[in-house]
Amino acid sequence: MSRIVVGIDGSEAATAALAWAAREAELHDATLHLVTSFGPTEAVAVGGLAWSADMYDELELHAREVQNRAIEKLGDPLPPIEQEVALGSPATLLLEAAQNAELLVVGSRGLGGLKGLLLGSVSHRCVSHASCPVVVIPPADRHGKA
């Protein structure tokens, strides 16, 4: 195994997915390829409705910060890491990145109870359409340490 793609969105589930993928990368001397998307939905969450060049730059910077914070949580030693931040649908970007990977790792929605048994739309689309195996990791606090 040489390349593992991981979806990073700042959630606890994504943090757990990255931690799991980092351990797997270490075992197989693989590179982690982190993917974070941003777009108009995030623009509304950040506080603006207008889609401008300034907003694009702000959202891209925020996405990079999300990735960097996730990497910081891993501690040392770190496997080789490639970072991708792009405008677009999270599932589409993950599926494109996974075309050249041996494994795709994503976090689940992290909901409890009956809803916790269901996959979110991104993880469901990845499981259904990826060209490589997909691992879906729950957040660490859902069933103990992920």
C-alpha cells in the first residue's frame, strides 16, 4: 500500500479517521493524502452569503487551517502527508483523489442510537462509488478510542 486518502472536515469523526489512517500508513509505509473541500455551503456557515474572491480566499485558508489542526493532533512521528484543499463537493473530491489510492478513509456522521447506524451522505457515496476499498471510522467518543 502506498497511498491512503483521508477526508478531513474538522469533525471528531474526521479526526478519528485521520488517526486510524495514520496508524495504517505507518504500518505500510504509505503516504497520507488529506482532502478538504469548501464551497458555498461553507460560505454561509462562515457568515457571508456573497460568493466573492475574498470569500473564496477566506474559505480556502480556513480549510487549510482545519487540515493543519488535524495534523497537529497526530503528534510525532508523522507519515508522509500530501494536502489537498479544493472547491467542490466533498464526496466528488474524495472519489477523484481515491482513483489513485489503495484505500479511502472517511469518518461517519457520529450520531448515536438508530441514526448512528446510518452513514452520512459523503461516506455513503464513497462506499458506493469508490474505486478502492473504503474504511468508515466512527468518532473516537462513540465506542471508545477509534
